[in-house]
Amino acid sequence: MACLSSALSATAYDFSAVYNGKTFYYNITGSNTVEVTYRDDAHTEYVGDISIPSTVTNNGTTYTVTAIGEFAFWVRPEGGSPLNPQTYSITSLSIPTTVTRIEECAFYFNYNLTSVSIPNSVIYIGKNAFGDCHRLADLTIGSNVEEIDSYAFQGCEALTEVVIPDKVTYIGNYAFVKCTSIT
């Protein structure tokens, strides 16, 4: 519910660009940096195999992609139940080594996502970032992650093992709650 209440007030993006045949939406975060975001509240634009670019050019300016923004790849629940996760879900994901932050609910309820390798560049994994990714079975957390926020991987029922990097200084409440297969 935290993702739902926050995302309903979120809007707009600064620009879009096509990469590997998919349109990505961006918010400018600095003079030469952007975060990936979403088009609108429907959250149906990102499905299938997703490879996030490390840089993007808009109006002659090249930006480095440094963050995956709040709700960027989130599958939006409607009326308390999700959109059809078979249709609106990422199946595979490639995150570039330029990304340092994965924000709140970034990949929330991507039911068909089975494997994630978080690069060593990432230092922060936000609240519910991968929450309810029920089929997520293969997770590699980069060695420079310092914070794993509350509920970050809650409901990832297929996870059987998680290796926490040495640099992690904070793990939020319930970060792995309902990860029922972890042994």
C-alpha cells in the first residue's frame, strides 16, 4: 500500500528516448545526470526484457543514468489487485554500472522477474524496490551496497539465498519478510 499511495501523486517526466527498441522516460537530476522514470500512472510501458542504457542524449546534451527512480518499473495495482502480471511485467533486467541508487518501489510487483544482478556501482536499494517480485529466484547484490531499506525484497518468495555484502551498514525493517524459500 505504501507504493500505491505515493505513486498516485507522482506525475510527468522530463524527456523520453528510445534504446534497443524500447522507449525510456527520464527525469533530469543534475547538469548531466538523469534517473529512469515512467510515462504515466498506468505503468504499462516497461514489459519483457529490459536493458537500461548507461547514457542518453537529449537536445544535444548527453546524460549519465545514475538512478532508477521511484516507481519507474512498478506494476501498478488497481483496486488492491495488480494488473495482469503475465502481461505487465519485466522478465529480465540489465542495470548499467552507472546507476548508484535504486529508489522506492522501483521494480515493485514485477511478478515474472526471475533474476537480478545489482552492479557494484549501486550503494542504495530503496524501500520495496523489489517487493513482491514473487518469481525472483536469483539475486546478486553488488559489493558496494551500503543500505537496503525496509521491505526492499519483501514477498520475493522464490529467493533461496541472499548474500549481504560487507559494506552494508543498514538493513531496514522487514527487508526480506515473506521470502519464504530462504534457507
